[in-house]
Amino acid sequence: MADSRGGGGCCPPMDLFRSEPMQLVQLIVPIESAHLTVSYLGDLGLIQFKDLNSEKSPFQRTYAAQIKKCGEMARKLRFFKEQMEKAGVLPSLNSDAQADINMDDLELKLGELEAELVEVNANDEKLQRAYNELVEYKLVLQKAGEFFSSALSSAAAQQREIESRQSGEGSLETPLLDQELSADSSKQVKLGFVTGLVSKEKSLAFERIIFRATRGNVFLRQTAVEEPVTDPVSGEKVEKNVFVIFYSGERAKTKILKICDAFGANRYPFSEDVNKQSQMITQVSGRQTEMKTTIDAGSLQRNSLLKTIAERYEQWNSLVKKEKSIYHTLNTLSLDVTKKCLVGEGWSPVFATKQIHDALHRASIDSNSQVGSIFQVLDTKEGPPTYFRTNKFTTAFQEIVDAYGVAKYQEANPGVFTIATFPFLFAVMFGDWGHGICLLLATLVFIAREKKLSSQKLGDITEMAFGGRYVILMMSVFSIYTGLIYNEFFSVPFELFGRSAYDCRDPYCRDSTTIGLIKVRDTYPFGVDPVWHGTRSELPFLNSLKMKMSILLGVAQMNLGIILSFFNALYFKSSLNVWFQFVPQMIFLNSLFGYLSALIIIKWVTGSQADLYHVMIYMFLSPTDELGENQLFPGQKNLQMVLLLLALVAVPWMLFPKPFLLKREYEKTHQGQSYVPLPSTDESAELEAARDGSHGGHEEFEFSEVFVHQMIHTIEFVLGAVSNTASYLRLWALSLAHSELSSVFYEKVLLLAWGFNNVFILIIGIIVFIFATVGVLLVMETLSAFLHALRLHWVEFQNKFYEGDGYKFSPFSFALIDLEEE
């Protein structure tokens, strides 16, 4: 599991190599103490209950009503949380815990608080809407008033102009004009008007629709409001225009009102009388001030109510979640025939037996039950879940393994070895002790602020990095180690462990790097001699070194995987897997690639110039030919022929015996029997794969399926031995790429900027170097090396022994409920 658990009892030490021994237990609990019993078991977190009511729907179960009640309380708490987030009120994390809270009282309390908060919100919404309407009304009065006053001034000026024109002219047309102007006032048309606000985005369409609907028999005037106003209906800030529409006739008015409603235009009454306009503006301003005071008072009351809720929110929320989970768990238990007891089954670790007994005893006493609970272990053929007790350091490494597949019950756990091998293989590709120090410093920040960051909500990438902080810590430490071996600090070599063993033949070779070096001192004590860096032979030397080193590491890790398959076979008492899987696999792998690894070491030790490519190729093509100058030791040719013969023999050794032996074992087991116990060894899996799926009696043994399965397994291993070894060359490739990129950034950015002897250019060069180093080498290269190390563990290492077809132990635990909620 992702975290370690234990109750008050003493637990055995953690064993990561094999999962905890599990047992199927049965609990018989009196109904009166069932709730408290499940609550104590939830605090303990060491039982994974089985659903004994899977045939029933959620609504047919015993505690469906209680779950519904808890769900309703959870809904009210979510509503409170939303309201607190809107108001910026944070829940109190350090509220005083109450000793006992009755769920019925809490339900009433939450109902009262919800009703009060809903009423406050409704009143606040009404007041806000009325206030926003007053704001808009005031804008209409101001803007429309300006329009009417300017129109009156213009009309008065036109009237004076007409009167002066009439008195000054004595033409024949004057009497006719006078007659027209002095026509009967009863025949004059009275124009109506509508005022309001419309969204600025819709104003053009609004004007066009009104013009078309009335066939142009309107006069519309719009003016923009300088600042966005809050719409009374939607409550959002909107840019609006104040409009005035003059019309004639009731039909035109009806059409205009409908169009206003369709466009969401808010209409407000307006008087032509200037004095009334001033009075209305004064009244609206006064009402606006009163409304603002009322709204502020309501906001204070609402905030006070939310603060009261915030003080107890976490406590209430935790209680409701626990109660809901308790009733969900109780619904997995079945009622006995007397309907006085609940019967439950579940998986628990063997070491937790005493703690579960103690929890059941305490629940019986605290609930005043006259009958105690019964705890008993059941025999079963069902496969138990897998449970590894981990701590905050080992959790991330175990999750790397679990991401590939959860270990089968009690098979060897690669997580133990991943703690060392994963960061080491990463460091082989990433090796630079300068970059390693940068990673280490960033990780130490996470670890130093561990408690604070664990309680904060982080971004996805930050949360991922924080969760794997101890993996990154190990990666950085190993990167410093391999960086010291490569002698690279941001691609720059240092004589940290003494002076170089080599020197120049003459004073000028240091500059030209063309003349060879001579050895004048003892071999450099640790890592690569710094003199190699910057010479023409640096790349061929490091290529040869890292390529051979990759093969050695790959063969060593694959051998480890095969050895772990041997320990699995011993543990599950599978002699077939020992003799017909482990032995031939070890022979095949080491006859070829183990031999190659030995040749690499011998060549390093003896300083031979033998061509290993030639040796390995002609070991297959011409095994009887003499090696000549490529011979590394006496008798090498004969040894190669023996190893090649062993590799050829190992293939049919893996392929043929196991299916025939499984068939013989099956026939021997089922001879003369109708019903037989299942095999207790690992061969049971092989037999299960060969059966036709019938339930009981003599299941037919499908020899062809077993043989095809074994043939696939054999071919996969033989081809995989070659491809997996080649896959480890990625260690060489990525290490070389990282080193060359680091060198390019140092030489082509930092040194180039330094060569200009200009402070401004140097500062720019340093900034570019920092960003390139962080962005490419510390982020992209870290991710790349991480993914390649992940692949080497999942494919090349784990496929040698790891089945990964188990399922995780998921106990009923309040701690896990809180983690899932987060």
C-alpha cells in the first residue's frame, strides 16, 4: 500500500521483499454494537471487507436510509463550502473538537443553517437586484434628461427662428403657412416614448429590428454609458447604452415593448417635466444610499454566519464522511437469520489479529452490548490481496512498481531493488555532479517544507514532483556519484582526487591537443582522468567506456531478475520452474552475454587490443576458427564452443519438458478421482491455464494450449535476451547526449560570451546558460532519463520474474477516505 498503518499493538518489522501474509476473517457482530465496531475498525484500517450483498441494489440494502441522510448532509456541507469560497472565508483547521456529536442533532443544525443561509442569500439577491435597478434608473434619468434638455433647447431655438422669419416676410405664402401652423390642435399627433438600457453588443441589432418592425415610424436615440454596469437580472458587469424611442400609436408601442423584452433591455419610466426629473434623481439617489446601507448590513450578517460555519466545517465534514463510509461498510455485511447480528468477511494481515480482537472488545464494552463480537479465520482457495507496508521514503518507489502491475500475492517484490537500481540507472544517463547538486538542492527544499506543502493544494506538476521527492533525492545523490566518476561539473573536469596521470610530450600539446600524452604518474585514483576532456581521443574513449559499462550493468540486472525467479520458484515450491525455467535461462543468458561481459572485464584488466565485435560474431559464424590476435586467454576457442552448445541446448530445455511434465502430473492427480483438492504449489497456475473452464469433475487438460504458452515464453526469452541487452545501450546513448549538450552550452554560450570582454554580453550569456541548463538539462533531460530508467525496470528487469497480476489491499480506513477526498 501507499502508506504504513498499524494500530496500538506491536507490529513485526516491514518486509518489502514479500507482501504481508493475509487471512480471510469472519466477523459476527451484534446489531447494537455494529456501528461502533465498524468505526473502530475504520480507525484501525486493517480489514478489506468483502461485499456479501452484491446481488442487492443500493436501495435494497439495510442502511440505505442512513446513507441517503448522510448524502443530504454532505450536500449541505458542499453548499456551505461553495458559499465560503465565494465570500473568501476559509474553514478553520484548528477548531476545538467536540467529544460527541449526535448525528440527528447535526442534521437539524445543518438544516437550520442552510435555511438561514438560503434566506440571507435570497434577501441579498433581491436587494442587489433592486440596487442595480436603481443604478440603471439613475443613469436613464441623467442620460435621457440630457437628451430632452438638449432637444428642448434646440426646439426653442427653431421656434424663435420661425417666428422671426414669419414677422420679417410679407410674401403671399405667409397666410398659408400661418394657417398651417395655426391648425386645429386636436388634429396634432401625440408622440409616446420608451426609455431604458440595452447591452452595447446588441444595440445595433436592437435598433435595426425596431426600425424594421415599425417600418421606420420611430425616432431612436442612443448614448453609451461610460463604465460597465451590473445587470440586475444576470448580476454580471455589462457595457450598456441608454436609449429613448419615440413612437406613434399603440401598435408601435406593443411591438417596441416586445422587442425590448426579447433583447433583455431594461425599461424605466421617465417624465418630460424637468422639475419632476430633478425630483426623481434626488429620490433615486436617496433610495440608493439606503439600499447600500441595507446591503452592507446583510453582508455583515452573511459573513458572520459563514464564519460560524467555518469554525466547525472541517469537524462536521469529517464526521459526515466517516458516518457515510461506516454505513456503506455496514451495507456489505449480511444479516443473519435471526436479524440480531451482522456477518462480515474480509481480508486482514496476519499480524493485525490482536489489534482487531482489541477493537472488537472495546466496541462491545463502549456500546454496552451484552453479547461480544466473534472473530474467526476462514479457510479459502481465493487469492488474497497484496499488501506492502511502506513509509514516506519507500512509498514512491513502490508506486513505480505498482504502476506496471500489482505484485501477485507473496511473489518477490522488485520495489526493494528499485530503491537502489532505479536512481542508479538514471544517474548513469544523467551523470554530472553539478547538475546532481542542482537537483539535490531543489529536492531538499521539498523535504525541508514537507509538512507545510503536504497540507497545501499544489499544481499537478508540483504535486507529482513533491510526491516523488525521495526518488529525486536518491537520483540526485547517485547523479553526483556518477558525475564524479565521469569527472564532469557542468561538463568541466576538475582534479578533485589528485593530479592527472598524464602529461604533454612538449609544452605546446596542451593548446593543440594533437600530440599524444605520456603517463608520468600513478593512475588517477577515482573516475575518469581529467586530462581526457578536451582531447581528440575523448569521444572514442568515453564511447568505448560507456558502451561496455552499459552492457555490464544490463547483464547484471537481467541476471538479478532471473535469480529472483528462482527465489519465487523456491517459495511457491515449484520444482518445474527451478529446473526448466531458471536453470536453462541462466545458462542461455550467461553463455552468450555473460561471456561477453567476462571478455569486457578481461580486456580492461589485461589491456588487450582484441576486437570483441569480431570475437562474438565469429563465435556464431565460425566457432571452430582460430581467434589469432583476438584471443584473450588460452582455451578460449574451446570454451566458446562449449558455451555455444550450452546455449543451443538451453532452448529445447526450456521448451519441451515442462508441458509434458505438467500433463503427467495432471493425469496422476486426477486418476480415479471425481473431486480433488487444488494443487498448493505454483504449478496450479499452469494447470488452470490448461483447463477448459468447467466447474468440478475431471476438467480436460489442454496440452496444446500449455505447449503453445511455453513456446511463446521460450521465444520471448530467447529473442528478449538479445533485444534487452541491446536496450541497455540506451544508458550509453543518453549519457553521451547529456554530456555533449552540457559541453555545447558551456563552450558555445558561456565561454563565447566571456570571450567578448563585455560585461553586458557576459550577463546575457550567463542568463542564456542558466535558462538552457535548467530548461533542457535539468527538466527535459531529467524527464527523458527518468522515462528510460522506468522502461529498463518495467521491461528488461521485471519481465524475467515479475507476474504483476495481483490486486491491492484496500482496507476500510478513515485515513484513506480523507486522502481520496483530497
